[in-house]
Amino acid sequence: MKIDRLMAILTILLRQEKITAPELADRLEVSRRTISRDLDALCRAGIPIVTEQGYGGGISLASGFKIDNSLLTDKEREALLTGIRGLDSVAASSLEDSLREKLRMIPDKDMAPQETVNIDLASFYKDSLTGKLDLLKEAIREHRLVSFLYYSRTGEGRRLVEPYRIVFRWSSWYLFAYCRERQDFRMFKLNRLWKTETEKESFSPRPVPKEKLDFSSGFTDEIRLRARFSERVKYRLIEEYGPSSFTYMEDGSLLVEDLGFTNYQVLLEWALGFGSSMEVLEPERLRQDIRKEASRILGMYDRKDSEY
């Protein structure tokens, strides 16, 4: 729709100082003639667009231009500020004040009654997380290689990667990058990523297959769990899988019939976290591994007791 394209052009011009007509046409997948008509329409609507010809020229907005508050509804303003506040929770400097100024919004004290959602994307590691995010964002913009010490289930080691995207998913922050060692795209959890450094060497961005950007595609849930839970941990099942994930047994326990997991080690650690509040029925391998781990734990405490 034309109105969507006009808003897209305005957004692009607000985000960057100058752009050429061919670049706009390519980004919006329309002809240069269409871009010219759209720019005329924006000018007629009162948007001060400046066009400079020749080398170094391009399309820009007049210096000091601000969006009139009436372009956004109350719900749109609230949603915009809510998202910005969420980003500010993990940023070294706040974007909210500058955004309010550009949109000529009313003071914060007057916005308080309309604020219905608060998003905090930070974690216990906020100080180090903020530094990592700033370093990685700059490396992505400048196409610079990044190295770091990474801790995983298989051990720890130094990685050299081409950074492409920062992802917040599954309640955690990740770096989506091309690993030079594995020669493939990987997701790296930021809380396992330390001693991060930007390398002097730059890289040429490679095409990213669409399936790699589907970050849920690798989670196939092929491992199926059948287990009985104590009612005292019902809140955990509801929190993680919802109230329809179990059925009540005659003895008051909760039966989970078909819960899917992708990674067996994750399933084992998750199950052990329930202690005696969970009895695994299937798969048999999981029952045996929990029995072995319980035996090792018991043996460790028996040895400790004998030493005192």
C-alpha cells in the first residue's frame, strides 16, 4: 500500500542522514519513478525533503525536522516507548529522552498513567551484557571479526566468528554468527561468551540461508517424555508448558504423557531438577541415567559424612 511505503520512506530518512533515490527504490523494491512520486507526495504533506544533485548528493530531511505528534496514535506512541524502554534496559545510554524530543512527546510524568507494560531485557550480568552488546553491534555494523572465550557442554575454547545478528530469544541473549572453526552459522549464548575482543580484520558478509534465520528449526522435539509429577511442582509445569500439559491421577499426582525435548542432556538436567517430585516413566534410558546419578549423589554424601 502507498501509505505504508510513504511511512517506510519517512522512517528511513529519519534513521539515516542521507540516501539516494536508487537506494530507496532498491530497498523498497519499486521503480525510481515511484520513489519520485512518493517524495512529491511527502512534500505536499508538509514533510521538508531536501534533494541534492551531483557527487555526494542525495535525499534527506531538513535540519531540525521533527515528526508531529499527531502522526502517531496514543497506542502507537505507548508501544514505541515501551519497546525503546526495553532496549534502554540493556543499553549504555538512554534512547527514550531523544526519541521523546524528536516526536515532541509530552513529559514523562504525564505519560505514567498510560504506561501499561514494562520490559526489562537485562539480567544478573547487566554490566557485562551491556558492554558485550555495544561491542557486538559495532562489529556487526563495521563487518569486523570477533573473538571470545566460549563455555559449552563440550568444554571451553577460543572462537573466531563473523557476527551477523544479535538475538533475544528463549529468555536469553544470543549472537548469531558464522564460526570460522566449524565453518557454519551458529548461535552463541552471550552469558557463556567472555573475554570478547573485536579483531582488526574485517570480513565480507556472506549470504545467510533463510533456514538459518529460522532459529526454531533445529528444535525438533524428537525425544518424548512420559512422567508423573507431585502436585507441589504443578506451578512449574504450568509456568513452562501450560495447564493443559498434564492430567490428574486418582492419587493426586500429575501425569505428563507426551512432552517433547530436542537435547537429551537438557532433558536429563531438567528432570534431575525436580528431585523426588518427578518419576520418569519413559524413556527407559532416562530412568536408568537418573538412577545412576542418584546413586553417585548418595555415594558422595556418604563419603562426606564418614569424614566428619
